Amino acid sequence: MNAAADGARRVAVTGIGVVSACGTGPEAFWDGLFRTPPDGHRELTDWDPSPWMDVREARHTDRFTQFAVAAAEMAHRDAGLAEVDAERSGVVVATALAGVGTFERQSVIHHERGGRRVSPFLVPMMMANAAAATVAMRRGWRGPCESLETACAAATHAIGHAARMIADGTCDRVLAGGTEAAVTPTIVAGFTNMRALSPSGRTRPFDAERDGFAIAEGAAVLVLEEWDTAVARGATIHGEVLGSGSTSDAHDITMPAPTGADAARCIRLALRDAGVHPGDVRQINAHGTGTQRNDEAETNAILSVFEDCPPVTSTKGATGHAFGAGGALEAVAVLLSMRHALIPPTIGLTTPDPALAVDVVTGGGRKWEPGPSLTQSFGFGGHNGVLVLGPAR
């Protein structure tokens, strides 16, 4: 998407919407990135969908769709969009586990009360494309409407894919991001039994004592818009999607490749797509899950690309790990860090692992001159995704 090199259209970010236990709405979310969360999974315990949908609609939609609708409405409002060409307006909303909560509850009903008592809304509530479809229907946008499911890289891939649709002229604007509502008994048990979750309920990226992550739920959606269109209507531009990359480890269904070689290749591809040199990168928002293997492999990838390591932060210490929504939450964090000229700290990191020789941001954050930045997402199955974001210039 190097517009200067290949004639592709520039991609502006003109709207931000976020729903998270860390904070709902951009400013509350930003404040939450500087606070140590309570131990345990990061659920929206006081979630109320009524500002965005009526009671009947909410009853027939899973939480992951409700979160996406709320984040998309916030982003649309933030962008100040009025009348648009619906056929050139798209939606790409990612998820990893979709309506797993609905599926679990209806499975219990089936077991205890029989098949005739299973809800007729089961399938449209649990299907992975429900969030994207609902967002498109509410807006009446009739361009491409898609859902990506590449585990924890899904939202990063969704934003990259949406940006390409604008760059190549398929769409003029796209609502893009990810959503997840997977703090359910069976999912928690599964991750517990595979020893991915922190017994303490804390996510401690790059820490010598890191022992897993805490699950989070939530959503983040961006309005991506063709740059000249955004400028012409006087939109506030929060940043620019400069490029993206995608590769596969082809190694293991859960473990990252230890060398990080294909994650590093993904970083290089994203930088090439953006027309950005490694030395120009000012910040990396790492995948940084706080698991032993992930942080090691990611460190290997970073150090193989960057001769001088740029500042690295993992916002999962504050947000928890939101799986298919994680990359969108982290893209929001980078855009807000550009607004505030401050890189948020890696919450939970108290004793840096000396074996992970990256420049991790700690304390109260770090002041910086905003410039090209990476968000990195590496998912189960070996899915690697990297975005290059830049400030509005």
C-alpha cells in the first residue's frame, strides 16, 4: 500500500470505537492502559447493550455481536459520516471464537431438555459472520461484508484486508476491526488445561516470571476511509494505515515457531508494503501474551529485523488477551498513543526477562515523537499479521 510507489490510494483512519473492560470509548480505554487491572479475566461485568440495540434485538444476538455493534456505532459517530454511497462502503469484522457463549448455553439446554427446546436463533447467534452482517445491516452498507477467523491474528488481518480494499479502489470506506466474547466455562477450562492461562490471573508480558494470560472480551472497530475523500469532507484524521503483512509459520497448531523466522518475514513484508525502513519505526505494539513461548519467539522475530530495537510495549498487560479482537484493540492503542505523544507502558512487567533483549516500555509510559509504528498479532495455527500505522500527515 505504498501509495507513493504504486499509485495506490492512501487509507485514513477517521473513526475509532472501542468496548473493553479496560474502558469503553477511546478516552476511557486510553486511561485504562495506564492502570493495573484486577486479577482475573477481563469481562465487561456491567455490560448493557441498550444504548445500541433494543431489548428484543439484544436477546437474539450473542455478546460478541453486541460488542461489535457498539464499537462500530461509536466509530461511525466519531468519523462524522453522513450520507454515503452504500455500495462502496464495506464491513470487515473479525473474531476467533464467535458465539461460543450461545453455543455452550444451548448445548446444556439440548442435553437437559431435548432438541425441541433449542433456540431457533442458535445458528444466527453463534455463526462467525453474525457480527459483520449485523453491523452492515444496521448501517445499510452493501459493499463487501466479510469476517476473518485467523485466531488471535484475525483483527489485524481484518484491518489490513479492509485497507487494501480502499487502496485498490474496491471501497471508499470500511468499518474494520474485531470482536470477542469468549470468557465462558468451557473455553476457560480448555485454556486452563493446556496451561496457557496465568494461575495468578495476571498477564505479564516479557516478565521473567510470566506464566500465561488472562482472557479478555471486547471489540474495537475503525472507520477506514480513502484519504482524499476524508480530507474533502473535513474529517478528523487519527492516523494512516501504511501497510500490512501476513505469513504462516506452518509449524504447530498452538505453538509459535521458536525462531520467529516467519513472524520476522511478516514484519519485513509489512514494512515493504508500507515503504518504511526498519530504522524509521518508532514503536512496536507487540503481541506480547505473557506466555513463555510467545514472548521468546516474538523477541527473536523483532531482533532479527531491527538492528536498533524501537520501543516495544504490550498493552495486553492492561487489556488482557481478547483473541480475535486483540489486534484491533492494539491498533486503537497505537493511534491514541500518537494523539497523546505517549507510548503506554507494559502493565504487569516488574522483572524484565534478561533473555528477552528488547526495549520494553515500563513505568508511566514513554514520551515519543509519533512516527511509523507496528502492531503485531500471532495466532494459533501459526497465523502472523502485522500492521504499519502512521500519524496523520
